[in-house]
Amino acid sequence: MRWSRFFEAYRGQPRLSTLLRELPWSSNLHILTKTKRSDEREFYLRLATRNRWPVREVARQIDGALFERAALARPKLSTALRASHPRAEQEFKDAYLVEFLELPDSHSESDLHRGLVRNLGRFLTELGRDFCFIGSEYPIQVSGKDFALDLLFFNRALNCLVAIELKIDEFKPEYLGKLEFYLEALDRDVRKTHEGPSIGLLLCATKDSEVVEYALSRAMSATLVAEYRTRLPEKRLLEAKLHEFYQRAIEDAGPMTKPRGKGGRKG
């Protein structure tokens, strides 16, 4: 039964054959049984092979509705980031799941910071395989004054430093000023000559998309804003929203015009 379903699901899709062979049967089976659409299956196949997810991580990402979240909300990037790193949208998410931290609702910024460092391996998996950890509370000195950047990573795909600042409340435009200051210091004093401009990720508890759009539209540095989520999202709710999204797209496209015969009119 499983083999016949597997055959039906991927029949006529030779471009996926390489991906299927690169994944263990347990991961292939999980993707097949837990997804509903062909584009959803392809999405998880590509990410699982690219990031080398074990089956446990495949299950976690599907349960966390990564496909629905990615389809409904793209990462919020500054214009400067899109210009300096055209592939950045592929390396970042609009929201990061950190349910493995088991944080209480009333957690502090220190709780979040310590939890991420303590569970660094799982956080790196959530970020993506091209992220490499450099340091926590990374020291920066400007004009004899000492500063500490929450988390510093390097992204091999983008060939640049990635600074992450943590906020446990809703995004505020003024948060970008401090992050841009850190990016300037990194580019002047830390970045190597062969590396691209540093990227700043502001990771907040929540954000208003319109406020973020306004704040990033004229940001001079390569920055983005994302949420961290301490609980798995309601997958059914996101599936319903995605269904509505597809329906609106179909309706906006309008009915297909029926081609006329050679005579133009029925005679």
C-alpha cells in the first residue's frame, strides 16, 4: 500500500528522484503521509536534503507548519539587505520555533539568551545548516567603550557575519538603531576583506508587519526582523489560512477564457 501511494505521489516528477534517493525511507515516508499537496512535499524534500535533517527534525518542521508559514509570510528584509545579499530571503525565516527551550510565558531576555546558548545545537538546526556559531555576548569596543552583541554567527552561503539581537516584547522601530550600530562596528573592525556586509537579525516576541515594513524600507543597513515562537503554531488554522490564500489567488486570476474557433463566432 505504501509503495503504491509513493508511486502515485511522485509519478511524473523526475526532478524529485534525486532528492528522494538522498533521504532515508523513514523521512520519505513521513513527508508522504503528513503532507497533502505536491508543492508541500517538494518543499520539505528540498529542505530536508539541503539541511540534512534527521527524521525527527522533518517531523518537527512539518508539525510546526513550516510550509504554511513560509507561504503566508515571507521574511521581512530591509532594502539594503536585498541589495547586498540577493539570496538572503532563502536563508532566513519570518518566524523561528524555539519550543524546545520550554520557556514560561513570563520569561526574561536573559532566560531566552541562556536557553538559546544552552540549546545551541537545536537552535542551529532551526536557523539552517549554513549558520556557524561564533560567540555569545560578543564584545565590541567603540571609542574606548565596551558593548556586547547578544549572538554572533557566520553564514557560509552568504559569506558574512550575522548578528542577532534578542527582544522579548513587540518590535519597535528604535530597536533597529542599536542593531545598525553593531553592524557598523562589525564591518569596520571584525569583518574580513573577502566577506560580504554583515547582516543584523532582530528576533522579537511579536511584530506588526506594517510597522516593520515602514521601519525597514529606509534602513541603511542589511537588517531583518523576525519573531521567535515558544510554542508550535496551530497547524490546522494555518492550513485553513493557506487554503483561503490559494482560493483568493484563483479568484483574482479570474475564469479562463475559452478559445474561439477559427471563425471567431459560432455559426
